[in-house]
Amino acid sequence: MNMVLQKTKQRVKDFIKHRNAQAQYEFYQRLFDGEKIAALRTLIIPKRAGEMDLFADYKAKKTMNADEILSVLQQYDVISFDIFDTLLFRQVPRPTDVFSLVEKSMSTPGFARARIQAEYAARQKMQHLFSTTEVQLQGIYTELMPLYGTRCDEIQRKEIQTEFDCCYANPVMVEFVRKLHDMGKTIIAVSDMYLPQEVIVQLLGNCGFTQLERVYVSCEYQVGKADGRLFRIVREQYPKKLIIHIGDNFRSDVLGAKKEKITGLHYIHKFEM
């Protein structure tokens, strides 16, 4: 039943992401204001694909374009970025499509579905044992041992390599990070992810993001962004600093940051038809 609910939520997210940037902003602004019914009503209005990225400040009830946002970021000491779908894009529509590529390249029919189920099972176990759903990649592959046995190490390496092959730098963020670095700003990245921190750092470096002071990955700390606990760690490591976070996920990057009194800007990027 939980898997069905998870798939339904993903379909809703996919539907929203196919709206233009302004339509997405209107939906999330109403959610932020607690107007859930009004938010749903915005989804029935036909919208075309958008042509520009927007940065939404729901507290101020406004959106900014890429040119306007830099003057806002200058006011902060620490600028934090989400990683996937913010600093980095993938050459596939969904993150789980990476598993399909692994399945094809490794000649392992059914792997993509098994990989999704294994991650779900691993997260359920972590929730039961440690009251967190954050899981490391190794823990996911432990769930796959009955199916793939000694091949698990090889397949796991292939999954990591496929992420490297699929990921590329978001050109909008490349320019932001470069300018912020030239200003002497502290730049960090914060991500909910099962890949090890050293893999994420290498992935960012390969895509040109070498200016980051620190990278925080949820699986390393066993806490995530959505409930604010990963942002709490960031806050503790940068006391008395003005921090702003930018990310594409409304719940994690906006509401999660807000719980720790960190300004969260919602990055709404255009959908390519």
C-alpha cells in the first residue's frame, strides 16, 4: 500500500514539474500559505511549458529571475545549494531511469524494479531500527544480495559510474557559483542522497563545482532536509552567519530550511519539451 502511495505522489510531482515555472510558483505559493484546495485548483488551468527559470521567495510572495537573484544572494554569508536538479542535472527524465540504464548495460533483467524495491525496504528497516529513512548505497545493495549475490559489488560500481555518465552541470548554477566565489562568499551544498559523500564531491568536481567549502549528504549524517535536521547541522557549523539555501524541492529545500530559520528559495527550472 505504501509503495502505491509513493508512486501516486511521484505521478503528482511529475505532473506539476511539467507545468511552466509561473504555474508551479502559483501552486507552491498557495501550499506555503496553507491554502491546499486553492493550490489544487491551480493545476486544472491549462499552462504551456515555460521559457525561464524562476526563484521563488514564498515568504515575500514574489519570484525573481536569474539576473535578480544575485543581488539577493550578496546579502548572505553562506549560500547553500541543493545538488540534484539544482547544481546538477541528469540526462534522463527521472532518477530511477539510471537503474534502467544499469539493467541494460549489465544484462540483468528486472534490476530496475528490484533496485527500487530494495531501496524502499532498506529505508523501512532504517526507520524501524533508527527512526530515520536515510540509507546508504551499501545498505540498499545488502537488500539485493539474495538476487545478485557476489555480483552486487560489480553492479553497485556500475550504478555509480552511470551517475557520472548521466550528470552534467546546470549552466545557470555554474555562473552563480563562479560569481559568488569571486565575491568571497562561503558556498556549500546540502543533499538528501544515498551516494557516499566522497562520490558526491567527485561528481561535483567533475562537473566543475570545485569552489564548494563543504558538502553535506544526508546518508552520512542519518538525517534529512525535510524535517530540518540536516539544516540544523549546517546551522551549528555556521553560527551567527546569515544562510540562504536554494533547491528545487519545495518540501525539503523550502519548508525544511524554514524549520531551522534558514531562508529557503525554491528553484523552479524550465521543463524541456
